[in-house]
Amino acid sequence: FLYPVKSLKGIKVPTAFSEVRGFAFDRRWMVVDENNVFLSQRRFRKMALIQPSIVDASTLKLEAEGFGSILVPLIVRASPEGEFREREVEIWEKMVKGAVDQGDKVAAWLERVLGKKRLRLVFMPDTSVRRTNPLRARSFVSFADGYPFLLASQSSLDELNRRMENQQENVGIDRFRPNIVIKGPQPFAEDTFSYIQIGESSNVLQFRNVKPCDRCILTTINQQTAKLGGLQAEPLKTLKTFRAVGEDVYFGVNLVMYPHSLSCAPMLSVGDSVYAG
């Protein structure tokens, strides 16, 4: 899965090109407010209703029911001043330099869709550097919350749905916004992996398991309707019964890619073999 714009809808893709900071085009765009602070579904649930897509390597498309669509030409080089200038943006109380404003036209469109004034869309070019927590992993990351890749297991999701009571329908994997979904191991076996290897022959990528991913209220937002369940709603309600450590609950694991994986063709495809140890 790719999530080109942080906190907007995701895209299921058959193949993805891997970079140190995540899949190509994954969370390289982000919506910020008048203070250059990031927006997320945690406060603006309507973000779940905006569908991004990658038209080509230089064009992003955004669509929302009732608002049509807009093509956003990728601006990588900032202008010294004006609508395409460089911005220092804030994500999780950390500053990121070198983000490039994508202009007035898309900003106005986002303001109409989200019902909030003075929004901007920014892009993270390769020259902009954001590091992961060095106490956990010395790597780089896009505008994802903390780490380049998030892996989840279908069997873990199936076990969660099995445990949920009085549910009219199962919770989908989109509630957890993973990049990689694997099938086969026992539920929550991914917690115990030290490393994950994906691919065959000359195209093998290796990832290190950094830590389990703690989950928040965003998992209770229906990604098709933007309806909020709340802290006592599913899937958090059930996760608290068997996946809690202190005040936190966990689902999925955060990964970083071993740098030597870049020496091969760093492409992942649906159906690739997965090995773990």
C-alpha cells in the first residue's frame, strides 16, 4: 500500500519501489495549517475521503466526492519566494526543513474539501532530511509517523476480527494503514521477528523489525465514511483486551530497510515470498 499524502486514503498497488525512507511516493506529500503543522485524520476525519493517485512521476491527482478532482504538478525545487517557496514544517513536535509548497491552486481545493482556511500542501524532496529515532534505528523517513515501513499480518487481522463481539462487519486492514501485508504466520508472530526478507533470487530486500506499532484513535475511523468510533470503539476496544502494554495497544510492526538491499533492484510485488527470523 502507498499513502502518497499523509492521512489521505491509501492506494493498493501490485508493485512498489523501495527506498531507505519508504516506498517511492509514500507520504512524500503532507497537508499543513497556517503554522506549518501537519494535519491528520485524528482531528480532520474528512481527510479519509480524499483519494490520491500517482498519474506519473511528476503528477499527483486528488479526488473527493462532490469536489471533483485536481491535478497537482510536482514542484521539487522551491522558489525563493511566492507560492512555491520552501517551508519548515512541524510533524510530531519535530521540525523538518526543505519541504516545498505545491502552490495556491491545490491549497484552495483542500480548503474547500476540508472546510478549513489557510492550508498548504507540501512535498518532501530528496534534499529534505528527516531521521528516525536514533535510539531505535539510524535511518531516514518520509512524513510517515516515525518509521519508513509498517508491516501487518492478515492472520493477525483475522484473529482480531474473531475476537470482536457484536460486530456487524469485520474491520478491514485499511484501519491500520500498513505498507506491507503478509499471509501465513500465526497471529501476531510478526512481533517476534528480528528481520524480514522479501523476494527471490537477485531481488531480495531485507528489513529489520524496529518495534511493534502502537495504535491510536485513527483506527476507529471508518475509511469509507470518515465516521469516528472513539477511544472505546472497535478495534481499540478489543485490542485493549489482549494487545495492551500499559496504556498502549499494538498492531503491526515498524520496519527499516537494511542499506545493502539498495544494491539490488529494490522492488516488491504482491505474491513475493517472505522469510523471517
